[in-house]
Amino acid sequence: MGALPIRSGHPTPGERPGGLGCHPLARVGNQDTKPYAKKGLKIPMGTTSLNLVSWNVNGLRAAIKKDFSGALKRLDADVLGIQETKLQAHQLTPAMTGLPGYQSYWSHATTKKGYSGVGVYSRLEPRSVRHGIGIPAFDDEGRILELDFDSFVYFNVYFPNGQMSDERLQYKLDFYEAFFNYTDAYVQQGRRVVICGDYNTAHNAIDLKNPKANQNTSGFLRIERDWLDRISANGYVDTFRHFFPDTIKYSWWTYRFRARERNAGWRIDYFFVDRAMIDEGYVKSAYIENDIMGSDHCPVGLKITLPA
């Protein structure tokens, strides 16, 4: 990750009045037309345990060649969110969409070919599937899939990388603001929210191998970390840190310098949930699967039980 100096002109999270984003129920034009609601999902309450997994595959076509289907079997995910698919719709193949036992859902970038993109594989049928948050500047990069599972709303998100330029750093900060304004509206309605994906920010010094050397690098800038501070203060919980406050474990390693072999990594892939999911007993465990290869990221997971 290339160095990018901190620029004092960027407003901090607390300086913004929160004008970006919109109320979830006010959106039009970004909901799938497939009639999921006809069948709907009625998750049996009381006994249902779910294994949710997130994985930045750094190009699904490349991952398919590196035994992606075998990794999925090992993960035994009920819902798997993948990021950075680097695909257009016409490039989807049966090997990508026809995995036994799963339905798949996709969002692709319209701004650039072979860029960004997210997908979800699910054993559960969602009530609805939505793409983006109703803001074209963000939605057109294919970074957000939202699946409503009745008991909770699930987001798979590929948050922007800010290292390319000051403009992209500002885009990343604006994306954080708009997205969490959007999810806040669900929480305020009393909905339970799960947000997984590549956040492209290591939160604290424990979350990367060399914090001092990277304090001026996008991905560990104070202004980026302030956003994770803010969402934590607003009631979202980093589930891995909830269970393992002092554990050093990473989810991304550069391909250079034998970084993965030396475990010189960053933890930038997360499952955040709203505080009520913790308090009401939904969340049972969180994990990072360092032994699964196929990408410069490894999968991270969350196990939940839906209470009666």
C-alpha cells in the first residue's frame, strides 16, 4: 500500500452534518426485480445457527483457478460475501453462479471494466436484494449488496481504497459517511444489521504489523481510523475484537516481500454488527481463517444464532 500523507483539509467525521445517504425505505431504482418476497425467508427461530463469511477474493476468475469451490466447502458458509470480484455481468460463468446449494447475487461496477464488484452466495433466500444506497457516485462502482433476511439486514461491502490520490481518499471518507448514515436509518427503525467486507482500514495499532511505519499510509491514516472510532461510538461492534480484544491476527498481506510467509499483515476485513445483536444474544463467535489461500486476503467469519 503506497504512502499518502495526511492532509489537514479533510474534515473529520464529527465535522460533517451527515447530509449524505438516504433513508432505506425511501429508495427507488436499486432493488432487484426478481420477486424474492413471493417466497420470502422465514428463518425458524430458536434453534437456527448461521455461519457468515466474508472474503476479498482479489478477482473471482483468479480465485476459481485456485480452488475457490474447495475453499467454500471448507468454510461451510451459509452466507458468503465476496469482494473485488473484478467482473462484469457477462463474464459470470456456471462455475461462479452454479455452486451447489447456493443462490448467488451480484453487483458490478459500471464505471470501469474489471474493477471492484461484490457478490453473495447464500443458502438462505432473502426477502429482498438491493444494490447500493441510492447515490450513483457510490453505487456505480458496484461496492454494496444488501440482503434482507427478515431477522437481520446483511450488507456485503467493498469499501474504497484511498491510497491512489487525495481525491480517492476523500471519496473513501464520503463513502463511509453516506453508507453509515444509510445503515443508521435501519438501526433507528429497530432492525438488526450485519455489515461485512473489506473496510480498507486497520483500526488500531494491534491490527497491523508495522503501525509506526504506516501512520502516513492510507489504510492507517488517523482520519480513516476516526471513522471506525465513530461507528464504534455509535453502537456498531467489531465482532472479532469483541471476542478477542488482545489477539494479533491479520486478514491481508501484500504479495511483496514474502509478507504472508512472515505474517507481516493488516486486519482490514471485518464483521460489524449493531450493539443490539450482541446484547440480544445473536452473536456467538468470530474468526479469521488464515489457512485458506487463493487471495491476498483470507476469509473472516461470524457465527450467529437467531434467538426466539
